Amino acid sequence: MAETIFLKPGLPALPADLMLARDHGEVLFIVGAGVSYPDPSSLPDFGGLVAQIYAEVDPTMSEPIDRIRAGGEQWADIETILTDLQRTELKFFQQNEFDVVLGMLERRIDDDPTKDGRMRAAAEKVLSKARAHNALHSALVTLGQRFGEALLVTTNFDRLLEAAAKAARIPFSASALGQMPNPSRASEFSGIMHIHGMLPHHRQPGSQLILTDRDFGDHYLRRHTVTSFLYDAARIFSLVLVGYSANDSPVRYLLNAIASDERHFVDLKPRYAFVGCDPNDTRTPAEWTARGIIPIAYNRADGHRALGEVLTEWSRVIPSDQNKKPNRARLKEISKLSPGAPEAEVAKSLLWYLVRRSNPSERIELIETLSKFGADPLWLTFVNGVIRRPEEGPP
């Protein structure tokens, strides 16, 4: 039996173990830039951030960078008047080593790179343009709840997850770098944690931002600020990466930290990543698998619309303070289906999950709800079968 749950036709299936682990408070979502730049957030990915920083501090680089981003041209073939240092930065930009590029830029334009200078001021200016949170942020703060409070880790500097939690009336705290609580199973481990730093927000202070290769080396290799956090978290929670590409600089550091821990501990929880790719692309999911991550592949068409839809659907099937009984409408829809119909297979998958996640009293209520809606007796037989044989996976 396939160990996946279909929430809605046309959307990717989710691992059953992952969904149940989330319900038990054993999942930690790690959120990347891919959730922040779709409208209405209007924030760039790492490459876009670097391009906008150059537009602020070194406009002579903007035109060649735009040509590289448009595709088809190699840095060495672009005829433009640049210094050797600028052309070296262009080379690393084309190689998507954006942290290295920013390190080079900072050394070149700021007299004392140990202090915040023009490069970092430009970065904060670009990142402060965030307008509003989007549906992905809203879904994640709902899914990330643990003990009634938001629990999320992000490599983003913006405060859009906090805005989404506030809008949903989900309690949260915000922290970054050295102020983050140590991972634990206790309820005190909570909040929205910015492991690469965060921007100031209203009267709330921000922190240093991890932008350059030197910053990453300092916090991952020298101080072990982030690596120690990830080592502990990976032994307690199933980590779920959302909004990343396997080629992102932050992902490279994240995955290296996690992979190195595999040598020392055999009890690490499974790790997952939502992976956007073309429907016939098998190489991209395999790249994540090769790095020890279980890929949840989805169609990246229409600006990664499927990612927002599947996370939103997932967030809708779990109880919350605003919706104690979120699935009555779903159960009504299931009741109208014949259990033998082809379209009932998705319904069976969802119903299996609803039964497995429920306690005995909730299961009785679920059966009563199906009966109230006039469900075919075979649906009740299916539910009872799941209750009696919980070791069997979803259909």
C-alpha cells in the first residue's frame, strides 16, 4: 500500500508518516525565500537580492547581471568595461555562488568589512520592501503550530511569517541567531526563529544578517551557531524544507550540516523537502534523495501554484483555535460518493488520515457525522477497518 495521502485531486500526495508526525508535534518546518517572493510579498530570491544590491551600490554591474539572469550568455563573453574584480564577481554570480559574490562586493566597496557598510545597508533597503504576507505564510504558521504556539525556522530575514501569525491570532515570539531557544521536546521550544538573522520590525530590534561566505563560515563552521541548532533539531524533529532549490547557497550549508550529523547518529528523523519541478523531471527529486532528503515533488507551473495549494489544503484539514471541526464539509462530500467510484480513492486516502489522527471520541464523532450525512454503509465499514487495523497504510 502506498504510504501517501491525497488531499485533493491534482495535488501532490503527502507522506502519511509526515502528516501524522506533524499532528504529534514532531515536525519542524524550515522556510526559505521561495515562500516570500510570490505576490503579494514581492521579495526576491537570493540571486534577485544580489542583483538589486548591485543596482543600489554598483549600477555598472546591473546590465551584465541582467543579461546573465536572462540566460544564454556566459560571463566571459559579455563585452563591457569592468575591472578584474567586477568580472570575478560576475563569474561567481553566474555560478549561483551568491554568498561568495556578496563577500567579494563587500570587500571591494566597504573600507572595513567587519562593520556594516554600504552593501549591508543596500540589502536591508531591498528586503524592507516586503508588502504583505501571502497564502504560503498563512498555511505554514497554521501547520507549524505546536502546543498552541507558532514553531517555525526560517532562513529569511523578513518578518512576514510573524505578520501571518499575528493575522491568524496564533501566539508567537521572534528570535534570531544567539537568542534562539535550544531545540527540545518541551513546550518552551517555540517561536519563529531566524537562523540567518532578521530585520528590525517596528520597535522590535533586528539582528546581524548572514549574507556573505564569511558570515556563513563564521556561524556554521567557527561559532557553530546554526550547525549546533540543526544537529539538535534533526534528532528531535522531522525537518521539512519549504521554499528552497537544491542549488541555493543556504541549502548547501543546511544540507552539509545535516549530512555530517548522519555519520554520528543513526536515530535522525526523516527529512523532507517540497521540490518544484516539471512533471517529467525525475532528476531534480533524485538530487534531493541523493542528499538524504525525501522529496515531495510538485508541478512548478504557474509560479509554483501547486505548493501554495497543497500546503493550504493541508492546513485546512487540521483543527485550529479558529476551526475546531475543519472537515465536516469534506465528510459531507465523501458521503455523497460511492465507495467504489474511481474518484473515491482520493477520499479514502483522506478518510484514512482523519481516522488515524483522531482519538477514540473523535472517531465516534466522525462515524456519527458520516451517518448523519447519509453515507453508504461501506464508508462506515472502511472506517471501522482502519480502526481495527491501524498498522495498515492508506489505500
